[in-house]
Amino acid sequence: MVDYKYSTYLEQFVTEKRRNLFRTVLNQRTNHFTVAIEDLFQPHNASAVVRTCDIFGIQEINVIENKYKFYASRHVAKGAQKWLDFNYYREKDTNNTKVCMDELRAKGYQIIATTPHNESCYLEDFDVTKKSAFFFGVEKEGLSKEVLDNADGYLKIPMAGFTESLNISVAAAIILQRFTEKLKATDVHWQLSDLEKDAKYIEWMEKTIKSIKKIKENYYNTIAIEK
């Protein structure tokens, strides 16, 4: 439930320019696509993927930590992590990859493994109208057998050189740029719902205001007195 009175109250503490920027960015955000990162341990690559998701409007990132801990450097990510939603799968003695895949399927996503192997689909042949979760693994090891054996589809980027793999952040950028552009040219309702946008708008304003704790307390104290 969105408290629109609270939203209006917060707006007085945020510049018009920043509020307009929030609305503009929110209109380009999507949950039609999401990204899942499996055991990505290099901070530079992790940060670059986060930045790429922000740039191309992907609101949610799913982080799987079976072997390695994910860490995004704020210097490389340029603050992008502040505006995205992270779902972490890091329970001990648990197949976190399977849990992630099951939860994404329950949300209506098809699981797409990015890999140059298997019967992979090329970018130009991929159906962007389907709600999809793109799984990325580390460059050398690739995705786990769990993903490769249970994915709903496979995706690869056409390559004309001797090597068969790309750095994960480069691969993510190519795929997301191509697919978000194609998605916006379809009739699919790819944007966040109005309710999601309004809730995120409040959340982003709260992250912007330095004295938000005190301001929030004052607001709810005023509401309590009025009642």
C-alpha cells in the first residue's frame, strides 16, 4: 500500500530536478527481464554488471552465492547499486541455484542460460516478448551444471574470432542493450506498474534525504496527533 500523503510530504525535501529524474528513470524500468549472477567473485565484473543493469533499466538482480561471495565496488558501479533491488541466495548447505531458479519460475520467468554451447539461440532469434531471467556465470568456468541441465532455453552471442567467451559484464551489456531496445518496440507491457513506480519513487526519495529518519518520525508523529 502506497502512502501518497507521505510521498507528497517527502517531496518538499527533494529538489524538483531530482524528483523529475526519478520519474523519468522509473518510466524506463522493467521487471520483464531480470538478471541472475552465479558465483561471480570478481568485484570489478560484479560492479560492471550492476552498472549495466541500471543503465538498461533492469530493476532486479538475483545473486547466487554457492561458492563465492558477491561484492560490488561502489567506485566501479558508480552508485548504481543504490537504485536496484537485489535478491540474494546464499544459504549454507543449500542448492542456492535451484532455489533461485524455482523462485523465478514461480514469478513467471523462463530461465535462460547464457552459454556458447548447447543448442543455443542467437540474439536475433530470441523472443523478447517472454518474461525472461538471464543467467550469467564466470568467464572461465561458466554456469553450473544445475543451470545448464535445467534451463528453459540457451542464448549465445555471435562471435567471429577464435575465442568462445566474453567477459560477463560485456556479455550482459550486449544482451541487455539489444533486448531492451527490441522489447520497447513491441506491444508488451514491459514497464513497472503504477503502484510499483509510486512505491519505488518514495523509496528513492528516502535514500536521497540525509535526515530521513528524523523527517519520517516527524511525519508519523504528526499523523498520530491528527488522529
